Amino acid sequence: MSLHALRLTAVCVGVVTSLTVFAQPAQTPRTEPPAPELASGYKEKKLAVATRYMVAAAHPLAVDAGLKMLERGGSAIDAAIAVQMVLNLVEPQASGIGGGAFIMHFDAKQKSTVAYNGRETAPMAATPALFLDNDGKPMRFQEAVVGGRSVGVPGLLRVVEMAHARHGKLPWATLFEPAIALAEHGFALSPRVQTHLVNEKILPRDARASAYFYLPDGTAKPVGTILKNPQFAAVLKRIAREGPDAFYTGSLAREMVAAVRGHATNPGTLTEADLLGYRARSGEPLCAPYRSYRICSMPPPGGGLTVLGILQTLERFDLKSVRPGSTEAVHLFAEAGRLAFADRERFLGDERFTPVPMAGLMDTGYIRGRSALIRPEKSMGRAEAGTPETARVSMADGDALEFPSTSHISVVDGDGNAVSMTTTIESFFGSKIFVHGFLLNNQLTDFSMIPSSNGLRVANAVYPGKQPRSAMSPTLVFDADKRLHMVIGSPGGPPIINYVAKALVATLDWGMDIQTAISMPNFGSRNGPTEIEKGTYYENLIGPLKSMGHEVRTIDLTSGLHGIMRTSTGWQGGADPRREGIAKGK
């Protein structure tokens, strides 16, 4: 009997008979064809092993680019930059130089961890009413996202420039060589990207994007078509030669501004001064203990605080005795998610503009009180935000619409340095504006559409120069001896938080290898219905969960987890079977 069949028959009514069935990577059975956003379908991945270094990312060509840098003696950040530039080509709907990124970097020699923030910012002419219509009501998402209104100041190149200056070993220009070669000589259009192109209705209206992605009759180019992008190659050559200033100033900056401000139906406010003034930031990561481990993730406006909130809320439960795939496991995880997401919606945003009560939200007494709200036998339904002691301002809940695009890169180099990098242009194909072979982001729609509610300001409201809240949670895990234990992260919109927390619980509590943890079905709650990954054996839990008061929704939870974990002989790596990525090393 196959392993996935064992998993299926073991659950049935929510009871798993033995943890041993999770000893090897497991395949999730599907009862129907993959949904469109799965694109390339579900294809199980084998656990990767290495003794020296490893890269895990969303496309084999991108992984190969990173490995080439490591083979040449490059550092983890060198490899991550090379991976990112190739992803801009082979996974253009998800990330690129027209967007932004969060980076968690571990320096093995210094034993130090730094959080790098390259999140996009609102143009200085943006106002809190950016996404309100003439009647003062929130715009519909499609009206807001398509065009220049949604474009934030891109931060990707500035943040990798900063990280490379501190941690890079190879010359800056070297990191662009694989992407330039692919852009000039061509690469095959993948099934996942092609499916997104087939489903995309707006992008073909952009003449430049249409000429690149579509045939003259308007249909998407077929899988396997060799795409060449000489315009993007020229851009990369300039950036490789001149540095990021070639992007943030001069003719390219002027053309991006013209495309944003001159959009026919939905112009934006981006200026050359906004591009010139962008600054990446670095600082302390957000760290907290979990069991015998220390978890470090991205501080606000990133999603790390919510990941840590879920874990700390679960810490009083003996999850090692709770079997994966059981009703109890899903119940506890979903309830912890409700509490953490309720606080996220109320309090989280760009802390430079809105005080985020991080100390209060992470206080052990506060967490203990929140965790006590979880009843073992019954769902709490919708959770209310708590009242942490350090909250200095009364805030209202927001209504941000975050969508599941994005990409994640995990790297460990030969010296033990590591990068966990989550990178995005926000929703699929961003703002649908295509400039010189790359897409501009629609990151501003990650702000709340409404600036205030019931007379209270929304923490994630739009303000000039402000960064929108993000679920991106690049994460590093350290063991009791302070050694790097794991590098993990995922794309996927707000469910990113649950995806990362799931992988952490699966490895740290349930003892799974990294690939098995990534492959297991996704589940959780964002303080709404309890969500179960569609077409997986977790659907057998719907009845038992409903009997406990859960509202249950089965949906496509298309994570893109890419992780690396320490072993006694080196590293093991995992790539999400829901996407096209791989983990590979030497």
C-alpha cells in the first residue's frame, strides 16, 4: 500500500493511528483535477539532501542559478540575488524588480541575525482616501488593482543591494549573469505560468505584455514556448554595470513613472522623487522561544508577529501527543489562528506610523490569557482582538485585500550562512503594467481600503511613505545550542502565516522531515471559517469539526513553502508539491 493511501485510511473520522506513517515524504491524494491557481498541479517532491550547501526556490532554473553562485564561492545572499533575478523571468507573475522583499539573514561566523526590509512604500502624494470612490466607499478590488493607482515604490533592488554590501562575496555584476543569459537566449514557458496567462483577463490589454506573453490572436503562448526577453536583459545589464541607481534614476525611472501616471483608466501618483528617495531598512528580527527552539521572523509590517502568536498560543498544549491529521490537531491550530489573526487585523501595520504593541502582544501573561480562550471541545467562532498592555492607541479593524501570489527563497551556503527571503509583486501579474520586460507591483492594495471605522483610525491605512502590512514571514529557527536549525517561508497571501506555522509545528512537534511537513495538507483559520485544503484527506474531518462548532470551508490552499533543515550529516531540503520549485544542494 502506498504511503498516501496509508495516510488516507488512517484518518477517516479524525484519528491517526501512528506517527510512523509520516516518516517519508507523503503524497496528498486529490479527488478532482487541480484548480486553476494550482496551474502545474500537485506533483510530489522527494526530500533533498546535501552536506555542504542548499537552495530551495520556486523554479529549477532559479535554483540552478543560485547553486552556480555557491559553486563559485558565493555567499547565501549572492545565491539568493541570482535566484531572484531568474525568478523575475521564469515566474514573472509572482515577484521581480518591480516589487519588494523581506530578507532574514543569518551570519554563521558572527552568530547574528538581521531582518532586511525592502517592502514597497506609498508615494508621497498618496492619501488615506486612495481607494475610496467618489461616494467615499471602498473601490472594488479589480478597479483598485489594475493600473497605476496600486503601484508602490519598488524596494527589491535597494534591499538586496544593502544585504549584498554587508554579506556578499561575489561581485555584484556576477549575480546577474544567469538571468541575463536566460533573457537573451530564451527559456521554456512553464505549465504554471501558462495556466495563469490563460486565466488572466486584464494583462492582454497591455500591448507590451500581450506581445511578450500572447499570440497575435490573443491566446496565451503554449507550454514549452521559448521566451526571450531582450528588453529585460538590457535592464539587467545596466543594473549589473551601474548598480540599482540605474533603476531608481534616469530614463528607466522616467519610463516607470510615465507608465504609472499615464495609465489610461487608473493613473497613480508615483514620481521620480519617490523612486530616488526610497531607502531599504535593516534591524533586529522578531524572536521568541518555542519549546526548546528559538524562532526568528520578520517584524511589522511583516507577518512574523502573527506566526509567533500562533506558536506561543499553542505552546501550552502537548502537541507531540496530538496526532497529525486528527480533528484535535486542526481544531487547536485553527483556534490559535483565530486569536492571532484577530490581533493582526486590529494592531498591525507600519510601526513607523502606527504604534504596534509588540511587547504586549508577546507578553507571556497576555499569551496565557489568550490561549485560555481555546476550549478543547468547542470552537470559539470568531475571535475578538485582545487588549495588550502596551497598546497606546485605540484602533479599528481594517479590510485589506491580500492575494496569493509572491515567491520564497531559502538558501544555506558552505559557511553555514543562511537567507530566508520572501519576495512579491503582490497579486498575480501585479498592477498589470509591463515596463521594459518586467511587471510593476500592485502592493498598495495591501493597505486597508478604509482609513477609519467608527471614528477610530485603521492601523493599516494608507499614508505617504508608509509600507502596507504584509503576511510575508521569512523565518529562521535555532536549536537549544543556538545553531541554525531551519530556514523556511512561503508565498500565498494571508495564509502564508498558517503555512509557515504548519511547517514549524510539523517539524518541531511532530518530528517530520522538511519535505513531509511541506507536503502535508494545509489547514487553519484566519479568524473566519476553518479552512481545509481542497481535495485532501483532511476533508474527512469536516463532519467532526462541524460538530465542534466550526464553520468549515474547503479551498485551494496553494502554499509555496521552500525549506531547509539541519541533519546530523548536513542539510535536508523541501519544495512545495503545489508549485514548480525544487530543493537541491551538494
